[in-house]
Amino acid sequence: MSNDVITITRTEDLARFCEAAKSKPYVTVDTEFLRERTYWSKLCLVQLAVPPASSGKSDGGEAVLVDPLAEGLSLEPLYDLFRHEGTVKVFHAARQDLEIFFHDAGLFPTPLFDTQVAAMVCGFGEQVGYETLVRKIARANLDKSSRFTDWSRRPLSDAQKAYALADVTHLRQIYEYLSAELKKNDREDWLTEEVRVLENPETYTNRPEEAWLKVRTRTNSPRFLAILRELAKFREAYAQQRDIPRSRVFKDDAMIEVASTKPASEDDLGRSRLLLREARKGDIAQGILAAVKTGLDTKDLPQPKDDEPGKPGNAALSDLLRVLLKAKADATGVAPKLIASSSDLDAIATGERDLPALKGWRAEVFGNDALRLADGKIALSAKGGAVRVVPTE
């Protein structure tokens, strides 16, 4: 296997491949990375493939591995290809890959095609995996045994190389099939709307002052939340600056414990059941104590997060919206969660209107009728196994 795989370790070879790829209609892209010991993903491998030269026959050079760990290799030729708008860049579940490139080079590949999103639009279900698409579209099976190997170690094994290449070679057939399906069903604009989220820098921006919003807690005391906010802010900034995982600073359960016990000294921290030993002294301990004090002293108290699924008097409407969503999803073949989340339905039932489910293609498929249902302008009826929309005016 190793003799058949082209692994690029020199900038001039990468430039040669990328320049040739600019003449192709698309290039499939995937990455292998590590994140267990860092805050930011460590890029370990890039896989690229372009359509075969002619009639589907391989010329031996249309799929390559790029080793970003090779000494002296610059990824600028790849980024130049990413900027080239004449070639579609095809990924599967692109978000983590795009975060790497955005953090490293401040750019997004354009134009972009995400086969996971396209598959959801084309009726393959929610968060469909690459292996499933390979089996259903390419009629092939994947060897996933190398999935969790250490991609930073060199040399790569033959099994690793085969696994990595399969992630872009089968992707060509998947892309061509899904692209044709979107065009046939006149849903290309739907994918374009979804891709805008992936191309938005806000998608990959983790602001320390907003980190507390992602911490799950059952306590809604404003003072508790103020301390939690400051602790989460400190942890996020500390982890980013030192490029270490959040959990290496302290875990969520330890943060909730500290917000509850309100330690005022390192001796108090030493009595914690959940804090790591490293967090009870030094920079982390001082950061924790400062955060707790700030949270105790602040007059800017956050409001409790409203996680109640639906409010009194709207539960029936939430249930009706769920029925409507399922009917619309079945009729269009689009994954329900791509159209609207459960929280979206509850929000509509409580009067919120600035929601993704009520905009763009989602409004055409579901949102417009959801608003009409909420306003009493339509009703739902069942006949056999089908749900029908019935005007009430």
C-alpha cells in the first residue's frame, strides 16, 4: 500500500498538486488532527482528491496525503487553492476542519460543499455519518480500525494511509450524487443557506465572557450564576492562552462546586472534593479566587437561563407544532432537526419570531405554516396515516 500512496512533504510538490486542482470542478478534503492535549486542534494530516483524469480511470495522482508536520512544508499553496472560486471544496461534516483552517490562516474554503448537510437535505436522516453514505451511495465498506490512532506519530502505517485516503476518494462519488440530487430537487439554495453558518467566523469564536452559557447547572441563583460566569471566563481565557483543554484547568463539576462553596483562600480550595491538585495552588488557584471575588462583588447579575420547555398555556401548541414538523419533514424528505429544533418549536409556541426555523428555505417548508398554526389560521387533520393542513378561514 505504502508504495502506491503519494505523501507530500515539500511545499513545491503541494503547490504543483494544488495548481493542477484549480483546473478541476471540485476537490475533496479531509483532515486528521489531535485535540486531547490542546485547546486548539493540532493538524496532523490533510487528504485531498480530485476527479480521475478521464472516464473514471485513475492516473495515480488524483489523491494525495499532505503532511503538515513535515519540516519546512508551508500550507500556503493549499490555502491558495481554498481561495480559488473555480473549484468547489468538498468536506463531510466540515465544522471541525474549518475551525482548524480558520484558526491557522483566517480563511474558509470557497465555494464550500458539506456532504453531511447535503445528505440531511436529501433525506438521509439527521447527522448522517460518512460511513453510512459510503455504504449507501458508493456501495463500499470502510475499515475504521485506524480512526482513533495517534496521527501525530511518524511514520504513518499503511493502515492509517488507507483509512485517510478512503475519507476523500469515496467522497467524490458521494459529492457527485448529492450535488445531482440537490439540483434535481431545486434545493441548491438550501445548502447555500446552511453553508453560510459554517463560513461565519462567529461559529468558531469562543468568547470567555460567554463561556458560562454552555455550562449546565440546576441552580438559577443570580449570585451563583455571577460567580459561575467569572469562573468560566477565567477558565476559557486561561485555556486559550496556554493552548490546553478546559478540563486541564478545572472541569464543569468542579466549577459548579466552587461557585457554590465560594472559597476565599487557598486553604478553602484545598478542601474541594473535585478540583484537580494543580488547581489548588499557583496561577489557577489565584485565578479561581479572583473570579469568585469578582462574582461576589459585581452588581451586574446575570438572569437565570430559561430552559423550561414551553410555558404554561402553550404546551398544546408545542405538541401541534411537533406534529406539523414531522408531517413537513416526511413530505420533503428533510431531517426534522435540520428544519427546526425542539427548542425552536417551544419558542414559537411562546411567541418568539426571530428564529432560523422561520427564515429562508425553512420558512417555505415549515415556518410559514407554523406561524399560521400559531395564529389559528390553519388546523391539522389526520386521514389514514397522513396529516393534512386545513384552512380555518
